[in-house]
Amino acid sequence: MNRHTFLQGLGAALLGCAASTAFAQSPAAGYPNKPIRIVVGYTPGGANDILARLVGQKMSEAFGQQVIVDNRPSAGAIIGTDLVAKAAPDGYTLTMGASGPIVFNPSLYAKLPYDAQRDLAPVSMVGSFPLILVVQASGPHRSVKELAAYSKANPTKSNYSASAASFRLATELLKNKTGISAEHIPYKGSAPAVQAVAAGEVLMTLVDSGPAAGAIKGGLLRGLAVTSAKRMPLLPDIPTMAEQGVDLQITLWSGLLAPAGTPPAIIRKLQTEVARIVRLPDVRDRMLQLGIEPEGSTPEEFARVIATEIPLWLGVAKANNIQPE
């Protein structure tokens, strides 16, 4: 072997060793090597909790590590979100965050313990869903226009239930777009908010399909409109807002986020896994049964949604003179 050939071989070997060493030193190379925790800021059984468990189970199978869902319910999901915002940025503590604590809370809380854009790193939007405007099925209202006319003529009888910042601000935007006049009545959960409409305690609510679909199909509630661009396959008889002449589209979402500073290689590994999971037939079918559209967005796409929606809802709160608590 001549000297030139020897040096070429040596160089190639050294490059191979360097590449292997770099891979071994990558934060994602050995990740995960212990259990992962997904924090949910709500009680078990809700859409966020269901999504966390769906994703967690599939992630556990793929990674060969246990994925634990940790429910930390509190007003506005603040406690669970803050826990993740302050956790070590190593990919082992994540949150299945909803629109509420990420983009709506800045409008309703003057002093949040976390800053969603500064303290959290978007991984992937998991699913998105519209809202449904519902009234009591036995009532006379069969369109948004009729509901608006009634509320104006009967202001003392017109109110709405809302269990979270997202539903309240979405309803205030609906009022702006339609002329509906209604007072906010707070409830502790979406299920009680829906039950209040069915019982005649309040006139209406704007809510996701999860707690409302059964009551609509059971004849207790009437769905007047959905806030999506197209009708929902889950409830195809309910028209869109646009079909009734209302310029309103609202989509809420759930997504996986990590503490800010989590290595990009780990973020990418998690995002790739989420995108794979939401395409699985059994996961997709379960999400569609809940009225949730599977997403699997990139971190950059998810970050743009957050950056766009925070100022949007701040503007809605200001326009309706809603003062932060």
C-alpha cells in the first residue's frame, strides 16, 4: 500500500469515527432511557386527557419506555402548564396543552406564572376541533338569526354557560359577529355547562362536540351552528356559521409542548413520533369519533399558530372590556 492510499483510508476511518461519536453524543441518540411524563391540566376523561393517553400508549410502544399521564387539574389549567414550563428541559416532562392555557389565558389572567411563548417549546399540534352553538331542543330557536333576535328582545332571559377562557372568549366573539346579547355564567366544566342548557338554566353555550354530541343525538339539545369551514362528519345535520351568514371560524386545538430549552433533536424525535401516531388508523378513528381532526404539525407550524392566536384573543378581550383577573 502506498502512502497516498494509506492516508486516504486513514482519513475515511477518522471521519467515520467522528460521525459515530457525534451521533453518540447527540441528545436524541439515547432518548428516551427512562419514563416520560405527559402533564394534563384537566381531570381525566376530557378530550385532552384522552389524547394524552392515546399518544402516550403508542409512544410507549415505540420507545420501549413507560409514558405516564399526570393529571393536574386547576382553574385555567395553570398549575399543570406552569409545572412543565419550569421542568428540566430534557424531554421527560411534557404537556398535552390546550388552546386555553396557551393562547386564551393571557387575555384573562393578569399575572400568569408562565409565558407560553418564552417558557414552552411547541412539539406538534395533535388535533384540532370546532365549537358547536347549542340551545335547548324544546326551545323555539332554530337558527343563529332567531337566537340573536330573541336575545335582543329578552335581555334578562339571555345568558350563556362557559367553563373555560377559550369558550368564554369564543362566545364573546360570536356575540360581536351576530348581535347576540347574553350574560356570561361560569361553570366548572364543559359537561355541567352543557347540562345547564339542557335543563333550561341558561339560554345557550358554545362548546366542543365531546360533551354535546350525545345530548344532541339524544334530543336534549339542538345544534344551531358549527364554527368550522365545513360541516362536521360527526354531526352532519348542523350547518356552519357561514351557511347562516355569520363570518366566524373558530378552531381550538390540543398539542404536545416541552419546556423551553429542550434540545432540538429531542423535539424533532417527539414530533416525528406524534406525526406517525395520529396517522395510525385506530388513533385516527378514535379522534374522529370525538370530533377531533388529527394534525401532526411541525414545531414551526405550531409556533406560528400560537404567535397568531395570542394577540387575536387579547383583542377580543379588550373589545369586550373583559378585564384580566
